[in-house]
Amino acid sequence: GVKNTGQWLDTDRMILLVLLGCVALTAGQEDKLKKATDELLKLNTSSGLDLKTSFRCGIFFPNPEDNTKLPISPLLIFNATWPADECPAGNSKRYNDFCDSIYLKFTTTLSLKDPSLFPKRRAKGVTIGDDICDYLKKKVKAPFVGPKSKKFPNGLEMGMFSNACGNKKWEMTGTKYQEKVCCKVGKYIPCP
């Protein structure tokens, strides 16, 4: 599983979650952007609960060969934690269902082809997919994902994971983003 390293959320990761979110930048939808941003700020706020008696959620790039193996990389791990009184035994179904309910708020309406939510990048014609491919190029050292990629020839998926009771391993909830990510030299291309 993925080890807890304490490096959970930076501004880039929080913005990337918004990129996958339920907000499109069209007239009349600025309210949705504000609501999504407010929700992310809440999820970014540590609740101060002991990890041994709580659970948390995170978005990762699952291993394309086997979802139960170590993920390729985290995209975003929320700082917020929620009580898990059933620890140390745990209740994976409850944690997974809860994390999925958060994930679905942010992943049902935007496409990787939509304009970036970073204003300066959007002004340059950059897409959400480009932002994620840039992340993969810089943080995962994967400039090619999908066609012409030796490491990830079929593209990459993004999925929700949960972690509880102080365990070092993260468990995939089963919910994945609707589109695979494919990149060419750090730029988004539609997956075949």
C-alpha cells in the first residue's frame, strides 16, 4: 500500500481536484466554483483526530495492472479526518462509501477537455487534462501516458481511496473518474 508520508495536500493538488470537480466555467456557474472551492477548503482543514482512531480519503492513480497493488501516485489526499470508533477493527465499507460520496460531488460533470481552472493557464488555452498531464510529467516523471508510453500504454485512471485506523496502506473504494488520462509530452490527448 501507499505509506503515510505526511505530505498530503498542496495548493496544486487542491486545485487539481477542483479541475475534476462539478464546476464548469460558463456564465451562471461561478456559484458552483465557489461552492466547490469552499468544500475543498473544508476538506483541506485538519480535524486534529488521531489517525489511529479515524479515517480519511484520497485520490490516486491506481496501478493499471491491479487496483489492489500500490498506486502509481497520489493526486490529492485530504487533510480532513473523520471519527472511526470501530478502530482497530475498522469498517472499510463505511469508509469507502463516505469517500465515494465526496468524490462523486467533484467528478460528474467536467471533462479533461474543458478549460483549465487556473485563470492564467486557461487564458493560454490550457485544458484540465493538460494540468493533470503537467502534474504527471513533473511529479510522476511520466511525460507520455497512453499511446507511445512504455509505462502506461493504456492511459491512467484516477480513483478514490480510503485509509483508516492508522494503517499505512490505502484501499481503493472502487470508484474511478469517468475518463482515462492520456498525455503526450505533458499535454493532454484523448485516449484511444
